Amino acid sequence: IYVEFVFFRYGVALYYPPGNFPNQYAYNVLPRSDLEDFRLA
């Protein structure tokens, strides 16, 4: 589940440039630390 969230987060950040709503939603709701995402995975 955590791996899917990580891929979803990177997908949103990749397809949407900074400042758009989906990217802001991903960075505000999902964990901010990338290292912690991989540590929890």
C-alpha cells in the first residue's frame, strides 16, 4: 500500500507542474519526507 502511494505521489508530481492543485494536494496530504516514505515501504 505504501509503495502504491509513493508511485501515485511521484506520478502526480511528474504529470502536474508545481503550483497546480493535484500536486499541492499530494504534498499537503501525503507524507512530506521521501526518505520516510521509502523507510515505511
